[in-house]
Amino acid sequence: MKATRQRDTAAEIAIQQALVQAGVEFDVDVPIIPSTRRRADIVIREQRLVVFVDGCFWHGCPVHGTWPKQNADWWREKLERNRERDADTDQRLLTAGWNVLRIWEHETPSEAVAKILGHVRAL
Ligand SMILES: [Zn+2]
């Protein structure tokens, strides 16, 4: 089982490298909501864009999300709490004037970067 919050997963690193190549300025692993421990994976301040690279298991990916059968109730509660926290995070950021983009860990770096650049150009 993976750790709850890995720093710089392979997916994140690949995305960061592609953004550098595209000439986008960004910060990584940014504490994003005051008085919480929530952190954004990538922040592009110029466009006020916050990007999260969500792990398929922990964030309940529709393709790869699973509900473990061992300790099913505990897991269900935990995973549902994660989803609620994600939704709450998005809402707080939107209220604070940020744009929010969530990318799944399973997306290829080129897909992810195309999405990010699409947002950057549209903002
Ligand atoms: Zn997935």
C-alpha cells in the first residue's frame, strides 16, 4: 500500500519537467489553504491555477479506484472522507479566486501537461 501522501511521485516529476520545457513558471508542494495542512502539487501563480495530481486509490479514481474488502467499513469511511476533503479544498480555492485543475496519477505526463497548458492559455 502506498503512503498517503507521497512527495513528488513519478507522475508529478514528469509533469514538472514537461512544464519547465514549455516555459511555464510554477511552484510545487505549496501550502495552499491557511490554517490547514493541505498542499497543492503545482501552483502557477500568474494564472492563479492550482493543480493537484491525485493518486487513483486515495482519491477514488473512477477507473482504478477500489474499495478494499478487508476492513471495508474503515476504508470506505477513509476514502469518502478524502473525497469530501478534495471537494472542500476545491470549493475553498474557488472562493479564494483560484482556478483548480485535478489530474489523475494514471494520466500520461503529456496528457496532463496538455490539460495544464490548455488551462494556462485559456486563463
Ligand atoms: Zn486512475
